[in-house]
Amino acid sequence: MTIEIDAARQELLFAGRRYSISTSRNGLGERNGSFCTPRGRHIVRAKIGAGQPLNAVFVRRRPTGEIWTPALHQAHPGRDWILTRILWLSGCEPGFNRLGEVDTMRRYIYIHGAPELAQMGRPGSIGCIRMRGEDILELFVRVPAYTPVIVHK
């Protein structure tokens, strides 16, 4: 089974289920520093956060011990919230989304949970693919490591 990211529709499709997502507000692109969502063929290289509660906060792929709340959000304006679970992506196409200045994994591109205030169904991230917390929980248990992922417009 393959995870399909449809950036035009802002949807993630997996095993007959559709999830509303949010890709980058800068559009699609592979270059390091672009803050774009990378296109093409990827795999889920790592699954991070098993056993953490809904809205657990992650920094550098580690849980901080915090649980996201609107009050915590207000106390840290502008923070890039990575919540609940992380599916860390790795590109599969050398020169396009793997290695050098276009390496998806070295860009730290994830499918991850987002705060309830984050709008889904429209671009808004800084490169990652955001999902609602309950949706990433569901997807996380259904997706094994090394699952193929395709990102397209």
C-alpha cells in the first residue's frame, strides 16, 4: 500500500481512507531552505512517538513532556508545532528528492500532527505535511515503516 499526498486537493489517501491535510504555504519544491513540500517518491523512514498522548509536543523528534493547549500556543507565538506522532520521510529519487541540496530526510520533512487551530484543506505549513491529531494517530498504527509515499500536485 502507498500513501498518496495530493497537494492540489490537500488530501492524504491511504487504504481507501481520505484525510484532510495541510502542505507548505510556499508550494511544492525540493530545494533545501525553500520551506516547500517535496514532490515525488518517498518512504516512511522512521515512525516516532508511539505511546505518546494526543497533542504531545515534539522538538527535534523528541517529546518535550508538554501537551499542546491553546494557552501553551499563546505562550509560544510563532512556534512550529509538531504534535502527537511523526512519520519521517526520506526521498527515493537521487538528485530530485534524495542527496545533496534536495534531500527530504535532511530537510526534516514529516507527516505529523498539528494543533487544533491549524487549518486543514489548505496550504499552511513550512514544508511538512500536517494532519489533525486524531488522524495521525489512526494513520500511524496503519502504516509500517518503509511504506511508499508519493507527493504530487
